[in-house]
Amino acid sequence: GRVFVIVQWNGNTGNPNGRVFVIDEVDTDILGKVHGGATISSLAFCQNDENEDGKGTLFSAGWDDHLRITRGTHCIDKLPLEAQPNALSTGTALTVVMTVEGLLLVQHRKIISQLFRLPYRATAICLSRDDATLYIGGDDGNIYVYSVHSSDAVNPLVETHVLRQSHGQPVQSLRLSNDGTKLASSDVRDVCIHSTDDYSPIVSKGRWCFHTQSIRSLAWSPDDTILASGGNDDDIFLWSWEKKMTRIQYRFAHRGGVTGLE
């Protein structure tokens, strides 16, 4: 279903702190529709974004073609986008917005780059924790690697490598391991892992291929030994890259498909 509201939760107690409300905007139905009733397509949390209380900043992208900025339970600002956003990815101080027309870089509550257009259709993005490397999945099954130059508004991304045909279908999700040494990726069937050192495959396509629909989310365990994948088939799989033949399946884990894991 369509998502209109954002709820902040207490990570220690598991209880909700409350819905996010927009500052200085009239909420006629008092439902807390952060994007004015438009569908919220993606959320991303940036830990270091000049927030004085040190609690970080939540970015939300919606089909109203705006990037909303939230601290606590208050949406304090919005940035107009040139095209409809599909995904967000954050590092430490930088956020990348993937739109249907290209990419935008956001830092300190400002858009700091021109719209960066790509010669292919981007379907997934993942920014490294140090804000230095951006991984982009394409509808051609390739994964593109870019170095990030946030000080260059015109050409902020420089292509450094391409993992060609790493997938046989459009890439649906990308996720870096916590230590940054492994890149997980998925499509409509396969889950793959590549080394970020030399981009050699750790798990190639055709091996972890037990989902039956698009795999929209990936998440690493804190020690990076287990990778979880969630798909539109309602299933969650747990994979061990050290024991590649081992997997655990949670069937029908979430009705309507699994769209997020952490």
C-alpha cells in the first residue's frame, strides 16, 4: 500500500515516540502526512549533518518531488527536486538522491550538485560510509562504481569501475558490509557478493537464487558473517558467505512483500 506518514520509534524500548509533523504547514486532517499526502518512496538517516544535539537527521523522499528533512518528530525543512525520487543513500555527512532523471548530492541541508545524468537507468544506489565511493546498480545488470567529489557541483561523480553482467536482471538492491570490504547485491532472483578490494565475486549469480520475486532489501549482521535478504515473495533468507551452502528461510515473513531490513 501507499505510505503517507512517518513514525519515530524508541530503539531502546521499542515504543513509538510519535508521528512526524511538518513545521509551519497546515495539516488539515491531523494525520501527519509529511509529504502532503504523496507516497513516501524512501527514507535515509544521516548521523553527521550539523545537528547540534548529535542525534542525526532523517531524510525522506516522496512523490511530491521533495526531499524532507526531519529532526526528532519535527519536519523542519524541504528541498525541491528536479525529478521524482526513487531511492536515498547516506554515508556520514553526504546523502545521494536517485531520481528518475539522475542523481543529486545533498549535504548540510542543501543540494550541492547539479542533476547528474547517467547513460543507463539507475535502479539501486549505495554510498560508502566515508562518502568517497558510490555504487549504482543498473537496469542492464551491471554495477557501476564511482568516486565522489562533493566539491565539484558539475561533475561530482567519476566512474572508476564497472562490474559487468554481475546480474542477469536489473539490480534491485545494494548493501555494503559494515567493514566496507564486501558489496551485496540482488535482482529478481539472485543474491550476490563482491569484494570491494578487487571486485572479485565472493558469491556469483546462480548460487543464492531461491527467491521467486524481486529482492528489494539486504542487511548485514553486525559482524558481517550473515546477510539477510527480503523479497516481494514475502520471504526472508539468511545467508552465510563463509558457509555458502547454508541458508535459513523464513517463509511468508511479511504479507505484501519485504521492502526493508536493518
